[in-house]
Amino acid sequence: NPTLFCYGDPGVGKTFISSLVIDTLCPLACRKNLRVFYLYCDYLNHKGRSATDLVAGLLRKVVTGLDKTPEAVSQEFENSKKHGDYQRRPLLRDLVNLLGTVLASFDRAFICIDALDEFPVLQRLELLCSLAMIVKRWPTIRLFLTGRPQIQREIELRLEGAQTMSTKSSVEEIKRYITHRLDRDPNPDEMNPGLAEEIKTTIPQKVSGMYVEVRCYVTEKFNSLT
């Protein structure tokens, strides 16, 4: 299936995974006729808060990276000139067609959208329908999405057959992270072995697979020693 949705609670590392996916794909784009485009949704950002804005932003990213403006995009601009309406914005369906047409010129195109749950609800549903249209009409386009568990059902309903993956850190992974932080302690002599073992034992039991909480707990312990 062309769509993978990675979901998890706040702080479990979804954005880190998005970065890892992007960093893995980008080197391939340098050697092949492949492109990677990525966006991060932020509920505090009041710009680009509609599906039309987001699709237009993606299209702008795609066109900016090309040596020549695609004919379909130039034609849309010319149509605006003919009607004497330079301020007229293309409709969402027109932008979707333009985006899909341009992306289809590559052997493979990846769209990565992080924190999709922070996009406004009604606009998110419209966006998902647009993305569904894109991957259905142009099979060389792939989607990687992340968000909280509450939007999983939306994804499954609108992106038919989408694969989903839960993101949650195990106790052992958290212990390894804590051990790594302790090994990097700039003042190791100030921490006795008993306290270090207590940190490794108690912190994993207090958090719910959230690295943000783990980092706060470990930092608090370090600060209490100074």
C-alpha cells in the first residue's frame, strides 16, 4: 500500500521517526529520479491552516526544485492572466491535479507529513480525501504520515488500505537510553552506583514510553546533584 501511518502518544518519538525516514530517503533522491517532500503541522501556526494552503505549499516546494516550470503549472497561470484575475487562487481539486501530475514525472515521490493530528479537524478530512485521490490516481506517489492515535480511524476510512504502525518505547529501550545518558554525565564522580541503579529502575516505571518525560526525569536527577 502506498500509505504508512505511524501513530503514538505525545512524546514517544514520532517526529524523531519522521526525521529518520526523511534522512533515509533524501540521499536516494540525490542518485535517482526520486523526490522527497515533507511538512510539519503545528497548531500554533495560524498560516497554512487549510487543505488548499497545504497542497499549494507542497506544489510550491515541488516546482521550486525544478529546472523548468511544468507545462501544467504554466498553463494554470496563463488561464488566470486570460481572465485578468491575477489574485484568483486555484481550487483545491485543481491544485491536487497539478501536484499529482508534477509528482508523477518522477520515478517515485514521497510525501511526509508529521503531526497530522495538529491540523484542524475539518480541513484535515478534506486533506485526507485529497491525498487519497493523489495516491489512487498516481501509483508512484507514497505517503508517510504521523499523528496521535485518535486520528487512526480517519486515516483508515479515507486512505483505504493504509498500513498503520504503533510507536511506543519498551522498558528495555528506555533503560538503554537512560544508561546512555548516565554514561555521558559530565560529573560521573558525583553520582554513586546506588543512585544510578535507582534511576535505571524507577524512571522506566513512571513513564509511558515517552522520551520527553524520561529526559525531564533524568535532567532533574542530574540537577539535584549540583
